[in-house]
Amino acid sequence: MGSFYTLEEISNAPERYLLSPSVENLRALIEGYSLVDSRLRAVVNSVGNSLAGPSWAHASTKVLLANGNSYIAFHELLNLLLQQISTLAAHKDGSEGACADWIAACLPHLRTRPGVVLGRPSVSALYHHAVGYLAALRDLRSTAYISETERFAQFGEWLRCQNGTTCENWGVIIQVFVGEGVEGVEYFVSQWEAFEPGSRLLPPL
């Protein structure tokens, strides 16, 4: 199955990557993953075409509506992705031009137009987008994986100190202390800019 190790792991233990096993969380993770490994974009487009949807987003929503149950729809969509991956002859090398700085790629858009990155501006989408990005760096054995993982770990510690909590998940911290919606995304941006002051100057890519 090439280097898409994360998707195999999610099928066996979704709680290792997802706050909850849902179509929306899986979709956000895949979008983040595709920033690093564009081969997955071909996979999701193929799944979208097989479901007669105008796009991957519409197709995954179609699965959700057809099942009427988020958990069942999640597993159906994940199985469709894994089946499609198994039929594609994807080379094992990383994609050219792979993103190795999620903040530089996403923060300027999160600041002004979060829907461009997340589709639905929510903390869940934001968190899983970042998780997908880090997972792809790991799967492709990118040299940026260790430094980027440490960067997010340090940000999580920053948020713990700011909010006086022992919770280790920065997404959950924001959900609990600020909210799940756009206000949570805005809080993430403001806190990251305080955590890394230079990020305020990043232009949209």
C-alpha cells in the first residue's frame, strides 16, 4: 500500500489520530495529509468519481447522508479510500514540492479566510488538518517530521500554560476554553502568533 501507513493505522485504531471517528474529521486529516503527499489527492478524487460526486467533499458528504450514522459512514469512506489505494500503482518516493511548513502554508489563510484551508472553520477541522500534515511527514520519512512535531508539542505546552490546564491535546484545550467554531480558529491564530511572533509577517502562499 505504498507509504500511506497512517490510513492503515486509522482503520485499526482511529482514536490514535482522531478526536472522534467521523467523516468530517477524516476529511480534514486527508486534506492536511495531501499538502505533503499529493498522491493522496489522486486517490480521493478517484473515490469522489466512483461516488458520482462533483468533488471529494461532496462525495464524502454523500456517504454520510446515505448512512445517516457518522460512525458507519466514517468506516465506509475509509474502506473506499483503502480499496482505491490498493489498486493504484503509486511510487514510494515523496511528492515533488511537498509542504514542509504547515504554519507558513496555512496560517495566513486561517487569519483571513479559514474556509480556504478547512472548508468548515472549526477547531476539529483545524486539529485534524494539522494531524494529517504531520502524519504524512512521518509516512514519507521527511527530515522535517521531528522538528515539526516538536514545534506543535511546544505550542501545546504554551497553551497549557496560558490556560492553566494539564490537558495534553491542543485541539481539546481550545475546544474547552474557547469554543469549537470560528472563535476557536481565531484563538489558535492569535496564540500561535504570540507563540511565534515572526508568524505574524507570513504572507499568503
